[in-house]
Amino acid sequence: MSVMIVTGGSRGIGAATALLAAEHGYAVVVNYLKNETAAQVVVDKINASGGHAIAVAADVSVEDDVLRLFKVTADKFGRLTALVNNAGILEQQCSLQDMSAERFVRVMNTNVVGCMLCAREAVKVMSNVNGGSGGNIVNLSSIAATLGAPGEYVDYAATKGAIDSLTIGLASEVAQLGIRVNAVRPGVIHTDIHASGGEPGRVERVSGSVPMQRGGTAGEVARAIIWLVSDNASYTTGAFINVSGGR
Ligand code: NAP
């Protein structure tokens, strides 16, 4: 059985990815931080349509939580074949000069340390040297990695720049272990994340600067992720797909 962990799978892009992965035959571990109800809705939808899913609460920035997430996955479904490093946060829009040191650490820990902890555990179980049969990791970067998000959240953009470097380096490091590592860079996508920045209507505001003149949907991002983990992308590693309407 193909087994996928989607971090931050309770809402937004993660939830859309979990649902689509289940349609493609994956048993899905829907990780979340706090919103158990939302995670359970995703899990119930998958199980009700004949798929296999569980919800696991774990903070990806906490090592013990990540170790538990991977252990529960192995105990329930067996060997992991795909990791979608999707959990990510941003905070109130402002200039860098108004950001606290605590905020830098929070955003860095979730967006970068969390991805690295999960990637580390995934490589251990997927590696064909350890008896695994290879696998796939997809990291959620952002088009902000290329634009920098000035005046909004350059701290967040910098974490996504780090995700790009992680993707390039890890892809090369684990290619001979049978593991592909790729990233998706969403543009402005209709999800709850913009409310965390203090502007729930941000997608509408910036749509005019998107060549395609609209925000994207979580499903449009999920389709790129599912392509990357599929055999259709069998010669693709260390690659980036911008799902950003040309922005
Ligand atoms: P979202 O709607 O805000 O959902 C965030 C998800 O991450 C939720 O499931 C949340 O769980 C989970 N989460 C947050 N902190 C976590 C932690 N420490 N440990 C585990 N889970 C955690 O986000 P989204 O818009 O779908 O974004 C998903 C990814 O795409 C992020 O990496 C984001 O940076 C990236 N992205 C999004 C956009 C966009 O426009 N939406 C653009 C570019 C990149 P709870 O439900 O329990 O809170």
C-alpha cells in the first residue's frame, strides 16, 4: 500500500492534497496542530469513500512530536512512501523592523525546522539502503521565495527560500537512495493562511497583479503535488513547480 503523510493536512492545500492522494490510492496520515475537528472531517471523507486515513496531532517543529507522527504512521499503515511537507505559518503583515525575535523563531521553527525534521525521518524509512523501496518528498515552498514579500512578511519569504535550498540539496543527497525530492511554489491561493497575516481578503487584493488575474485554489496546488509524487514524474527531482498563475 502507498502511504503518505501530509503535514498540516487539516485545512487548505494540505486538506486538498490528502483528499486527492486518497483518490489516487494512498493511505493518508492527516497531520494537524490544533484543529482536530477539521482534520477529522478530511479523514471521515476519505474513509467514507472507501479509502484509508487517520488524523494525528503533532507539532512539526517539536522533534518528539515528529518521531511520534512517524511511529504512528508505521504502526498503522506500514512503510511510508510519500511525505508532503505542507505545514507552514505566517504572521501579521508588517515591516521587518517591527518583527520580534520570538516571531522569527516561531516562523523559522515551523516552516524550516519542521520540514527538516520530517524530511529526516522520511529519508530514514524510505531509503533503499535501510530496506525501504524509495519514495517521494514534496516541500511546500512559495512564490514568496522569489518575490521576498516586502512590507508583508519577509521572515516568511526567507523561510521559503530555505525550503528551496533544502529541496535542491536533499534531492541530490538522496537520489541514489531511491528518493525524489521536489517542491511546489504556490502563488496566492484561497486558504485561511491570509487571515493569519491580518488580511483575509488578500487574495482578492493582489489578484490584479497576477498575470492570470485570479487567485488559485488549493485543488490546483494539490494536483501539482500529486503529479510530483507519481511515476509520471519518475525522472524529476530537485525541481520546482510554480503554481502561481504566472506571478
Ligand atoms: P493554512 O490554510 O493556514 O493551513 C495550515 C495547516 O498547517 C493547518 O492544517 C494547520 O493545522 C497546520 N499547521 C500549522 N502549524 C503547524 C505545526 N507547527 N505543526 C503541524 N501542523 C501545523 O495554510 P495553506 O494556505 O494551506 O498553506 C499550506 C502551505 O502552503 C504552507 O506551507 C504555506 O506556506 C504554503 N503556501 C500557501 C500559499 C497560499 O496562498 N495559501 C502560498 C504559498 C505557499 P491546524 O488546522 O491544526 O491549525
